[in-house]
Amino acid sequence: MSSQGEQISKIWNAVKEELKRNNSQDINFYNSIIVPTALYSLENGEAMVATDTMVAKRVLSASVKWKEEIENALKRVTQTSYRVNFVSQEELKKKRIESEKSGENKDRKYFQNSFLKPEYTFDNFVVGNSNREASQAALFVAAHQGQLNPLFIYSKSGLGKTHLLHAIGNYVRNANPQMHVLYITSSDFIEEFVGFVLGNHEEGELMNFFRGVDYLLIDDVQFLAGKEATCQMFFNVFNIMVGQGKQIVITADRAPQELKGLEDRLVSRFSQGLSVSIDPPEKKTLIEILKAKIKGVGYDASLFDEDALEYIASHNSQNVRVLEGALNRILFFNIRPKDTDRITLDLVKEAFEKDSKHKRKPGELTPDVIVHEVASYYNLTDQQLLSRIRTSQIALARAIAMYLTRKLLSLSYGQIGKAFGGKDHSTVMTACTKIENLAKSDELTRSALAKLEKNLKE
């Protein structure tokens, strides 16, 4: 089943191919400004194009040439004339939050910052031997509410659990828009429970909210461990939803019986449905995932030589996030120093060789090393992290790198600012304070900091 969002995505990929073919002399502009764009909507004679930054929005809005190029390419692909306007992803996020609060979904009192990601679907989830059972089970519960309850998907980080949760949600919403689908992380649940404890809302109100949820998709449930009162609340939510025939899908980094710090009765509930694991993908599946990622960023996978694809997959097989990070670095290397018609094995090796220069000698720790480690963890290039781009993921990674530089190297705010491309004293101090506060309240941030510190101290 192909959703409207997937059709729009296909249209925009075709438009970008048209733009690339007709603007080979402006390939650097295309790669840096056009490739990160997405088609947000196509209706009433208007095409709304989302840019990754406010700068890109301003550049495209001010360029008569590129606006005309986009409108002409869109007309050739769709055989329909559209007027093109631009909006940044940051503006869209604010708009979504505001509409959730006051318009489209007035009963959404809780979890107002939790949304499904439309780009994660069953159609673009690459299936192989390592994840076939999980994919089949996810598709079954998406089409058969409450008949397999709960579905518990477990694996190490970066193997596709979150993708499947969003795919379930998008499938259900496409098939039945009236269904109330809620995707949250365990940290989201903890945050709402803290609100209940502080008296911001009544327990009955929160429980009534969950009675209206048809599909509850909760990510990284292992972070509920050790939080007895929160687990009691989740136990009650679980029983209510299952008793009403609603669907619950849970992910974790280990099997239910291996979860520590959770009550036996909750673990027993997790085990009563179906538990399926996702294993690290074999090389064949990795290569197919790599091709899908290449297509997802607007490139033609056929431009990559087969031995280059095999090399990338073989040297980045830990998980999909590592694979995606390697692809980002290769594409960045290919775009900036030299433009080429094909990405060959030699080019890939050269990119990895350049990347390896950032690796430290034993015992050596510098701001550059910290930047590289954090950038790799978040699937970014060092240049992206050090840039002035303020998208949420890059801004968070940049702040974490500043915080770790302060903590591990004991540099002054001024010295850190200089190492991060000339940031001022107050910017660094604000970033460090933000991460320090997040580490106290957010389990995911705390976990990321612990992993990064461990890697940097090895």
C-alpha cells in the first residue's frame, strides 16, 4: 500500500533528478541546498518545499532562477503547474506543535511533542534474514489490531526498531485516519508521569487519555528500569489498553526476560504476546540498506561501483546508523574536494583514509578528537557539527561536544569557542549548561554521554 506521503516523496525525487540533470554547472549548489529539501505538500496549485535550514529557505526564496527551475521540473514530472513556496523544517516543527496544541487535535493534551516520522514506512524498510520475522510481525499488528498483544521487538541500537514503530503508525493512519496512534519514547512517558507527580494533571485524566489511544508505540522501554512508580503507571496503562483490545508495540535493547530493574509482573506482561529480535544484518542486506539510504538523500545508487558498495558495507557493519554515518562522510568528501561522475572504490578508500586522520593516538585527547567522536555517534560529518547549522540534531550534537570538551579537557569557555569555529563565550556556556541539565532529566542524553565518554577514554 503506497501512502500519499510516499507518492509525494517519489515525485520530489524525480524533480531533484531533473534539477540535477539540467544544472550540472551548479552541482555544488544543488548538493548543498537542493538535496536536503523535501516536498512537504502538493495541493490547491501550490507546492510547499521544506528546506533543512532557514538560510536555505532564504536563498531559494530570493532566487528567481531556482524557483523557476523547480516549478518547471515539477510541471514536467506531474504534468501540472504548481506555484512553489519554501518553508524551513524548523518552522514546520513549530507549526506542528502549535496545531497539536490548539487546532487539529484538541484532545492531544499529553505528549504534544511526539510525532510519527512519515519517511519511515514498510515500503522503505529493507528486509533480510536478520529482520524478516520482526518486519512480518510489525506488518501483522499494523493490519490486525489487538490480535498479537503486545508485540515486543528487541535488538542492539541502530538495527531498525524505531523505523518499524513509525512504519506501523504510518500504515495504520493511512488505512484508517480516525485511529489514534501514539508514538513515544520511554523518556516521554517518564516526563508525563513526572508532570502527574508534580500535580500538573490528575492521574485519572492521564489514564483516560490512554483509553482513547488505539495504537501505543513505545520505544526503548528499558529506560523505565528502576523507576517503580512510573512502572506502576505503565502497568495500569498496559492492562487498560490490552483489556480494550487496543494494540501495544514495545521496543528494547534486550529480550523481556533479560530486562533488569523492572517488576516481574511487568516483564510477564511483555512476554505474553510475541517477542521477536532483529540481528545485525548480513552483508547482502547491508548493501541493500546502503542503496536505500543513497536513494533517500537524492542520489542514484547506480553511480556507486559495486565494489565500493561492498567495501562500505563490510567496513561499517555494526549497525545501520554506523553505515549511514559512513555514507554521509563519503558523500561529503565526494562533493567538497572534487566532483566526479562516479563513486569508485578508490574514492571510498581515499575518503576513509582522510577520515582516519582524525583518529587519535593512544592516550591523546583533543577537541578535534571529541568533535569527530560525537559527529560519528550522531551520523554527522565533523564539518556539519562545526558549522552554523542549527537543526535540532546538529545543535544537540554540537552542544554535547562542547560539554564533553569542557568536562574532559577542562578548557575555558573561550578556548572551547575558538576550537569550535569561533563561537563566543556565552554560546559555549549556554550549551554546556543545557547538556548538564538534560543529563539530569533525560535518560537518552545520559546514555549518550556515558557511551561517548567511554569511547573517548578507551
